Amino acid sequence: MFLIQALHSDGWRSQGTFRLEYWACLEAQTRSCSDGRTYRIVNQENQAVVCMLDNSSCKALSPLH
């Protein structure tokens, strides 16, 4: 399982889990684009951080005006 965590002023807070890393990363990216927070994905089996996401990836997704 892969745990989604969001960075808050008091530290990392759990936001849910997914069986597949792909879906966890996609959900974290979506949330980051929505709320501007930094997210990380933690492999619960070995506690390794496998992905860090922030809203910098959202700029590529926003339409040109």
C-alpha cells in the first residue's frame, strides 16, 4: 500500500492510501493542483518516500490565456 501525506505547518498528515503507486501519485498531484500543498507518497511496506509532488506540475496543465 502507498500512503499519501500532505505537508501542513505542523508536519505531514495522512490523506489516504492506494494499492498502486501510480494511483497514489495521480491523486496527490490532483490534490496539490487543487490546494497548493506539497504531497509525498510513502511505501508502507518499507517506509520509503517514493514520490514528492508540489503544484509546480500544475502550470503545465493550466490553459494558456
